Amino acid sequence: MVNRPMKRFSEGERGQILPLVALGIVALLGMLALVVDVGYWRYQERLEQSAADSAAVAGAIRLNYPTTASTQSPAQAAQTAATQNGFQNGGNGGNVVVTVTSPYAGTPPYPSATAYPANTAVQVVVTQTTETQFFSGIFGTSNFGSNSARAVAVGGVADTSTCLTQIGTSGSLTSDGKPITTNCGIIAMGAIKATQGYSGTTSLGYWGPSNPSGPGDVSGISGPVSPLAAPATDPCSLIAGCAYLQTNIAPNVGAANWQATNSVSAPLGGYAVIDNCCAGGTVALGPGLYYFYGGISGTLRGTGVTVVNVNGSMTASGLGSVSSGQNYLSAPTSGSTAGVAFYQPLINTSPITLSGGGNGTNSWDGLFYAPGATLTVNGTGVTVANLVIGGITENGHYITVDALGGGPSVNQQAFPTHVVLSE
């Protein structure tokens, strides 16, 4: 009997598993491609979010700290930061869009939240469309649509509108008789002594190292009182008319003899130079710019006038007031010195004495700028629209700083502010 080998029934099925392996490899590669591309997509999302965060913070810093270190607006600062992080508005063939809202007036997504304080928040939205993938296109998917990232940054405290700034740690705000009255905020670098407090003041910022015992008597202030995060800066550069005078030095001319007259006018579009002005007299100034040498005394009046006290002291009285119907010194409303009624350069530390006359208050409608001088107030009091001074001595008389009187109100940071990401 012959033994024959048994026939293997599996020989005819050899290789049938290969199609299954091939399909499995394709599926595995597809899953791997999806994982890689989704990971890349998520990586791009993180980049966009980082760019949006950085841009919002940069814009909010510029919004909440309006210094002169940069000429960029908050929106420009945000766009610059986004570009530095690889997302330039209009870049990548127009597929990148960076939208900046400054200031942003929305409401934080928190329970019972109120809208952000005015002029404190910046929103940035970074969008990039048609992001090509590495592998998924092989399987019929070329992109995952548009990526978008949003961020909102906000300053911890709103800008404070200030109209009285005392510069220099050696100066002080001293009011022994009447309160210092404003309708805006005060920044004080030196000591503060106000026995009658303040009236109408919305906020007070003081430089702690110069006021180790605190800001003194702050009765009457309805707004916050807080130490400054850093020494206050001169706001002149934030006011166009003041910045113009700061960069355009007084004319180097010989002393012009003062003519005993009750009226003087500057040339149209030019300026007048006056020496040793007005002792014992009353002088009406025509509209224009006036450079005074050798000091100022007597009485000045005029509308549309900028007075520059170059190198002497100033003693003036009886300038009149709006309520009395008399002329008063008001700043130009247009031109290179618009908004500036009085300018005494920092280098001129000569004292200033203003005395209200019998018919009303000594009034200056516009910026009164004398950062190196001490202002002494006598008589019935003094009213200015915006005051930048080295120090104040109020001898029992009113001093009123009224930002509504036509002078420029300057937004300065009166309190420590931290810029944070809110959304």
C-alpha cells in the first residue's frame, strides 16, 4: 500500500491576507496623517493665540501709558507686535487678517461683569485662512478651514484726566485758607498741605517717596487717592501748543524797549518781543504770541494770546474774569500755540504772583505752564483752565483749576496700572 501525502487545502489561499494588510496600512497612514496635520493645525492655533495675546498687551500698554517714548497709536503698537510674532495683517498672500479694536468697550465674559472702564481695553483678533496640510490632502482634505484667535488686554485702572500737575519733589501744594478746587484729577510730586482739603477733585495721585506720610488732608475728594507708580512726567509734550514752545527756543534778539502804551499787537502770523513790561499799567494784548524779557508786572488782558515769560519773574493783578464781563487772558484756539495761555520754560525758576483784582478773579483760559516756578495766590483768587507748576502757595485765597474753561485736559496715569490679559 502506497502512502500518499495529504493535500494542503491552504495552498490555494496563499497571499489572501496581503490585501487586508495593504488596507490596514492605508488606514494607518491616513490616521497618522490626520494626527500629524491636526497637531500642526493646533500648533498654528497656539501661534496665533500667542500673537493675539502679545498684540493685545502691546496695544493696552500704549493705551494706558500714553508716554512719548513711542509715536505709535495703540492699534499700531498691536499690529507691530502681531507682525513680530509672525502674523502680519495682509500677509501670507492675504490670508492673514489682524483686527484691532482700540479702545474696546465690550463686557468681560464673567458673571455679573460690567463693561471695561473707558479707554483701558484693547481687543485683537488674528485670523489665518486656508492653512495647507502636509498629508491629509492625499486623502482629499486640503485644509481644516480658518484658524482664529482672540485676546483682550486691559489696564488695571483707567486713565485719569488731570488738569493740575505739580512737578518736582522740592515743590509742594500748600493751601492754608481755602480749598484747592478742580473738576478733574491732581498729580502731585512734592509735599501736600491742604488744611481745607479739596473741592470737586476727582482723584489725587502722589509720589510716595516724596510723601512718606501720605497725601495729607484729602477731604472733599470723591475719587481715588493713591501713590504714583513712578515719578510724574511733564505733560507738556502731550499738548501740541506746549510741545511747540518747548522745541522752538525763544528768539535770540536784543532787548526791545517797552513803550508806555495800553495796547500792543503781534504781527499777523508772527510774534512780538517785549522787555521790562507794564509796571503799574494795564495793557491789552492783541491776538498772537508774545515773548517777555526782564519780567512782567502790572495788568495784562487779551483774547487769543500766548504769553512766554522768558527770563524774569511775574507779578500780575486784576486781569478780570468772565463773570465780571472784563477781558481776560485766553489762549489761541488755533495755530501752533493753541491752548497755551502762559508758558514759562523750566529753566526760568523765577516766582509768579497772581492777585485777583477787585472786579473778580485772575483768570487764564488755557494752559498755564511754569514747571520750575512757585505760584503764590493773593487777592480774590485765581482761575486757570489747566495748571502745570513747580509748587503752589495759597495764602487764604481760592485757586480753581477748571478744565472746562477751554484749556487742554491731559490724560495722564495718576495711579499704578498693570496691563493684564482679560480674555
